[in-house]
Amino acid sequence: MFSLMANCCDWLKQWRQPIRKVTLVMVGLDNAGKTATVRGIQGESPEDVAPTVGFSKADLKHGRFEVTIFDLGGGKRIRGIWKNYYAESFGVIFVVDSSDAERMEETKETMTEVLRHPKISGKPVLVLANKQDREGALAEADVIEYLSLEKLVNENKCLCQIEPCSAVIGYGKKIDKSIRKGLAWLLYIIAKDFDAINERIQKDTAEQRAQEEQEKQERAERVKRLREERDQKEREEAEREGRNPLEEAEPEPLVMVNPFQPISSVITENEEKIRKEQEKRQRLQNKQDRDAVSLEPRKKEKMTSEDQESSSEKATENSLLDTYKATLTHRLEQEEESDQTSSDQQISDLNKKKGKKLKLKRNHKVEPVSTEEAVHKSPTPPSLPPPVGWGTPKVTRLPKLEPLGEMHRNDAEL
């Protein structure tokens, strides 16, 4: 009864505790089953898993903990980045391929290197002897013996628990019970000593950032010194050859920064970049607004001047058009007057010719017929039509006068 009450009190204490954020690192050799284990814990299918290049991040909630697990690649070339994640980790999950006895020695060396690191030593470690479903897999005792696990954890003062499991037999609620049991043990140990581990993590993280900043400055100084030495050599060679050194400044060499940084520093850098980009956009927007306000009166003046110019151009065009119309009208009137004058002149000339012919006939002593007969026999000349169109009018010629045959016959009879 007393123990039941104690368990209830412990449960109530844990329930009243605030939600705590915990970071874990999952390491091990390549092809050990780390990614399949993480996916099974998340509730995803662990089948068809590709090898991890670099690292992958998984977030999950377990009880009163918000857990972030960094699944780090296990290849030989990428194991050097593991140390960048040790400072902020509360514990370690080391996955072992228990079906590959030939790589147990390599696994032992890798685990020894991890647990001896000053930022891991003293933190809890969960060892998962994975792939127990395969034939010939080593038992829990054999794995402990191959890895010399007892000696290793005692030397580095790490609380350790080993769990034989198989990550591919289930996921989510059907995940291997050993994996669930081992994760619960690791979080329980962290919760018991959370304040001390958290204080240590804050200290280690600050030291790591300071060390990274110092290394960055040292690299920058080294690059600067190398550049100065190179420039000095170039100047000396130019002086010996009697030519002027290059005046154009060469571009700054790229400073290589370690791409595998702690996730907190990466998040901080990204937030800083986003903030600077937003400030830059805001400054640009403010500048555009000011320019628009300052250019508005200029645009109005320009539009007014353009309107005045267009109105003056229109007035000039209208005046030219009126002048052209007046000139054309005057010219047409002159042409009409000249056409009328030429028509009258032609009519007078025809009348003169007619009177001359009659006079000539009278001089030859031709007896004229009576006036009534002459009027009856001689056709009346038609009236001239008015001029057609512009220009010289078309004058209709009068028909020729017929000879007075009867008069000649009368002379003969006499």
C-alpha cells in the first residue's frame, strides 16, 4: 500500500512538471539501422530506407518531453561531424548491427571514441543491438563482450543500458517493445538529473560557440596573412622586372566554414538573414515611396508643359490649315474668273468672223434675199454652254455657214 502511494506521488510530480525539450544524438556505423529506428519511433514505415547523407532531424513527443533526435550518418568520411552535436545533446543512442560480427571491432573503436569525448562523458547512453531478426545475430551478452561495454562505461562514468531489438518488425504502436523500453529508460534518467545536465549543456554550448568563433577569426587572420605575403611577393617581382604592379584589387578569397554546425547556430543565422532581408526590403520600399512623392510635382509640371506644347502645336496646325484653305479658295476664284474671260473673248471673236464673211459676200454684189428668207434659211447659232469643271472651258464650235446657192441661181436667170 505504501509503495502504491509512493508511485502515485511520483506520477503526480511528473505530471505537474512542465514540458521539457530534450536533444538526443543517434550514432553508429553505416548500415546499422539508425534511420529505420527513428522512422519506427515516429510511426513511419522503416522499409526502403536510403543511407543518410549528413544528418536528418526527427521531432516527436514522448510523455512530458519534446524530443529532437539527430540521426547522424555513419560513413567513415562523415563521422568527423558527430562532435559538433555532442555539446547540446542530453544523451546518446548508439545503434549496433548485431548480425555483422566482422565489424564489431570497428564498432568498438567508434564507441570508445564517442564515449571518451569530454562533451559526452558522464551522459546516459542507450545501446540498441539491432537486427535480432536475422539469422546468426549476436545475443545481448555477446555484444557486451565484443564491445567491452562494462569496462568502457565505467571508465567514462556513463549510465548505460543495452536492448536487443529489431527496427523493421513494426513501427508506431507496433514498434519493437525493446526500442520503446530503451527510449523510456533514457528519458527517465535524463529527467532525474535534468537540471545538472541542462546546466552542463549550456556551458558546453557556450564554450563550443566561443571556440568556433576563435577558429573562424584564426582562419580569417591566416588567410589575410597569406594574402599580404602574396601581394608583397608580387610587388617585389614587379619592381625587379621594372613594371607597375596591378592596381585592380583581387577578389577576397572564400573563407571555408564548417557546414556541419550545431542546429541552434544554424537557426540563429537563418533568423538573422531573414531579419536583414526584411529590413532591406523595408528600406527599399521607403525609398521608393519618397521618390514617388518627390517626383509627383515634377510629373505634373511635365504634363502641364506637354499639354501646352500639344495645344500650341494644334493651334499652329489649325492656322496653317486655314491659310491653306484660304489660298486654295482664292486660287479657284481666280481660275473661274480667267475661264469666264476666255469664254467671252472666244464668243466675241466668233461674232467678228461672222460679220466679216457677210461683208465679203456683199462686196461681190450678191443680191441678198429677203430678210425673212435669210432668217428662214440660215440656222440660228446655238447659245454657248457654260464652262465645265475647273481650268480652261470646253468651247463648242459653231457649225459652218452653208453657201447661198439660190442667190447664184437668181443671177444666172437675170
